[in-house]
Amino acid sequence: MNNSNTAIEQTSSIKQDSKPTKKSKRLQKAWKYIKRDKYLYIMLFPVIVYFLIFKYAPLYGEIIAFKNYRLADGINGSEWVGFEHFRNLFASQEFYTIFRNTLLLNFYSLVFVFPVPILLALLLNELRGEGYKRVLQNILYIPHFISWVVIGGILIALLSPSTGFINYALQFFGLEPIYFMVSKFWWTVSFIASSVWKEAGFGTILYMAAIAGISPSLYEAAKIDGASKFRQIWHVTLPGIRSTIAILLILQVGKIMDVGFEHIYVLQNPAVSEVAEVISTYVYSRGIINLQYSYTTALGLFQSIIALILVVSVNRIVKALGERGLW
């Protein structure tokens, strides 16, 4: 009797071992999808290689923020100094100036630049002449593909106090010329206005795609209920693109510590350095020109950590409000 029970137990255990585990089922299912979509994964492979080489591999160099890096010694041969560069950074008055300027310029961009593509997309969506609509969209997209160097040159020429068209128009109406590029206030206004000029049109693409996905039956129902055009935009269009706005807002907040280099560099000058010197230009002048690699790497690491905290925080807030976040 005992022998028969033992044989039955052994047989059942063999059967149980022969059954595929949950892990093996998942692997089989994953392999099935890979085989089915193999061409898509082949197309994705260069993107993965790009990110590994240019995004993840350079992270190894972040350790020079904790070293006294010298080109002759290399990364591994340089002396460890711990948090010395961070202490020097936070003790410097320059740091707080560039930190303030970076936050302020990004805050102005968030308030004045971010909503413009949304408004443009709403206006473009109301145009009924398809030919006129396409021509207008193409005109709005063109500045995005022009280099900041060219845009900066055009802007400086337009705002010149002696030969610029803007000041010429002001003088025509009996007003005094304005020195836009050497005034701290007007330089900031010019910086924000040039951001709108260059990027607002191209930024409408995602919003226009989101608006195109809204069901026409919702507009028809709103019309039957007697909703005006403004009410249709407020109660149908904006809720329809709300998730797109939320995701782009998260990404914009993630860039709040990074104004960009080209835009600032082509417009700044010593007269407005008090408001125009930001982290990116400071890293260039101190790190590349003055060879203070470790010091500026510490600044860049601090910048990245703050950006990560902001992205995670805003993503949680957006999800708490009922919208889909980045993850």
C-alpha cells in the first residue's frame, strides 16, 4: 500500500514538473510577440544603440564630479575629492545668480510660451478653408527649421536702435528708440518673444493630431444642445486634448533647469549678463573654456537631479488629478 502511494506521489510530482511554470509561459508569450513583430524590433535596434552609446555610456563620466579631474590622469587616475566641488558650487554667489536666471527664464517660457501652441491649434482647427489652412500651417512651421544663429541675427537686426525696423517704426510715431538688447527687461521680453516666434507653430502638430482624434458626434451633440463655438471649444475640444496637454506639461517642467545653449548664447551680451547668464552658458564658459571639468560636471549633476525630482513630482500630481502621466 505504501509503495503504491509512493508511486502515485512520484507520478503526480513528475506531472507537476512537466507543466510549464508561469515564468516559462511569460517567456514563450514574449518570444511569440518578438517573432511576430521582428521587423519593428529591427527598426528599433538603431534607436537602442544610439541611446546606449550617447545617453547611457556617458553617465560613467559623472564620477568626475567627485574627482579632481585632469586630462593627463584620465578619469580613473584622477584624485578623489568627494563633495568638494559641490561645496564650492553652493558657496559661490555666481551659482545662485545663474540658478535664479535659469528658473526665471523657464518660468516665463512655461507661462507665456507653453500656452501659445494650444491657442494656435484651437484657432487653426476652426479654419474651414483647407488650402488656406495648409499654407498657414506651413508658414508657422518654417521658423522651427531655422537655426538659432540665423534667428538671433534676424532678431538683433530688427531690434537695432539705429537701423532696426522696430525702432524705425517707434520713431515714425514720435517715440524714443528702445535699446532692446542692452536693457534687462526688454532683453527678457525679446528672449520670450523669439521663443514664441520659432517654436509655437511647430508645437501645434501634437495638439492638432489630438484634436483630429475627437469624435465629430460630440460637436454635433453640443450644437444640438445649443452650445456656441466658444462652449464647444471649452467643453469638447479642450477636454479632448487634456491628456496631451498634461504629458507635454510634464516634459516642459522637466526642462525647467535647462534653457538651452544656442538660444541664450546668440542673444546674450555683457550688458545683460545679470539676467542672461544661465547654467548652460556658465558650463560652457567655466567648463569648456576655463577647463574646470569637475566643477561644471557637479553643476550638471545637480541640474539633472533637480529635473528628475520635478518630473516625478509633476507626473504624480497629474495622475492624482485623473490624467495619464508618463508612466
